[in-house]
Amino acid sequence: MFGRALVVVLALSTTPSWQRTDSQHFEIHYLPALAGDLDRVTLSAERAYDLISRRLNFTFGKKVPLIMFSPAGTLTRDQVVTYAVSDEVAPQHPHRSRLVLPLREDERQLDPLITHELTHLLVGEIIVPEAPGDGLVPRWVHEGLANYMAGVWTADDERVMRGVVAAGTVPALSQLAGRGDVANPRLHDALGRVAFDYIESRWGAAGIRQFIDALIVPRVDRTYDAVFELTPAQFDAAFREYANRRFRD
């Protein structure tokens, strides 16, 4: 019995302890091994916050917990997530969204990654404040807006859009529902990215924020008339025309 207890104590003593530092808009949690990455993560996170809050005219009511970790580190992702949802990071009631950030070798991906994930938190905070979940908002809205804010556009996205335009099968956005059960998530993501390009080109950044606000109920099918003064069918037709002009060979 004594030997088994000693093993447990030794194992606990070797578990690295989380550290915390605060920036203007974030509570940053990290393990000592990542102290050297703290400055670049803080600067990137604050840049993302400034970009999103300025373009969407929104700020969080409290600092955002940001938990940074290395996928190649000593803790598994499950262990990191367990810490991230613990009361050590933020009390669970009321719920506070938090950002769990894997640090990868490609430093160029840091700004887009933080911007993408922070956009998800922001949209969730607008639609379902202080509660978990996404408010049943369609995947094309969540992922499309996050990619739009991060400036993410890939060669695969280009191929997907050119393919549906060439085939004459650009879907009706107003009919796309669901988040995790869609048949072709890449199509939804690419369509959403292009949709927010279109919304900004016609209604400006203010139109994007108004669109998000109109999803609060949620009431996706009524959003188009409330924000754009178009029926869902009219919006779908106008978006299809935009996509055809942009991606037709």
C-alpha cells in the first residue's frame, strides 16, 4: 500500500503546473516550457482581438481565457481541455467561452488561427451570451465568417467553388442548415467564406454585424428580409449570380 501511494505522489509531483499572465484582453494560461512563446502569442491574440472588434463593432465583456499548449508537449489534448474547462480557468456558471490554442511549428498560421477561433467565440457570445453552444447557426455561417475574418482562402476552396459554378449547382444558402452533420463540410465552408465577401461588397461591414445580430433568436429564414430587404429566394439568386461572375472560367 505504501509503495503504491508513493508512486502516485511522485507522478503528481512531476505534473507541470500551469502559469497565468494577463494582457489587455486575455487571461493567458501556459506551461513553463512555453514561456518563450508568450510574447508572440500575446501580440497575435491582441492583433486578432483588435481586428475583430473593429470590423464587427463588438468587444467581450470580460477578458478571454486563452490556454496555449504544444501538441508535442507532455500533456495530451484531453488533459489540456480538462484544465481549460476547470474552475481554475473560469467558473462554469455562468459559462465563459475560452480559446484553446495549439502552437504549431508554422508560425505564419498563428494569426489566422487565433483570429478564426476568436471569431467563433465572438459570434457565440453575441448569439448565446454566457452559454455554451452555437445557437443552432448553420455551419456555413460559423465557419465562413471565421475564415472570412482570418483571411483564409485555399486552393481547395477555389476548386470547390469553380466546380459548383461550372456544374450550375451553387446551393441556396438559405436552405443550408446544420453544423456537424453536413454531407460536404468543405463546400459549406467555402460557400460561407464567399458569402461574407459578397455581403461586405454589397452591404459593408455593418451588414455583416446586422446579419449576426439577426441570428440571435435564431431565425435564419427571416434574417434576409430583416437585414438585406430581400426574401431568402432573392438573396440566394443574388449570391448565385455573384458566385457565377467570380468563379466562372
